[in-house]
Amino acid sequence: MPTRSRSACSTSTAWSAFDAGHTLTGHQIALTGFVLGPEPGGFQLARLVITCCAADAQPIVAQVLTSAAPPARDTWVTVTGTFD
């Protein structure tokens, strides 16, 4: 499947938050965010979503599965892969 270009707050991305990710399952995606830290088998990637002002910022966290060494904490990276 081709990679779709979507912003972090696009309709399909926002909708997938409410359907346990089923909207994106099997699709190639690219995510940009900062590394929270290592996890078994990969690392956590996060972005902050602001609805009104910085005081209401909420993190959106994705687990990235990889056999490569995780990037350093607080590093901004873009990862591409298949949403599972």
C-alpha cells in the first residue's frame, strides 16, 4: 500500500484514536515525534496535541517496534513502517 501523507491531527489519524487504530491497520505510515525512552523490542515515540493552549497539551504515544538500537531520549525522529 502507498504511504499516505497525513498531519498529526488529520481526520483519519484523529478517528483512529477512537477505533483502537483499526482505521490505520495495515497501512504504511510515517510518524515524527520525540523519543520518550526505550521499551522491550523498540522505543516509545510521542507528540503533544494542543487543543486550545499549551496548558491543555496531551501526549499521544506510539510504541515503535524495531531490532535496531533505540535513538537517544528526547531526540526528534521520523519513523516509517506498517501500523499494526
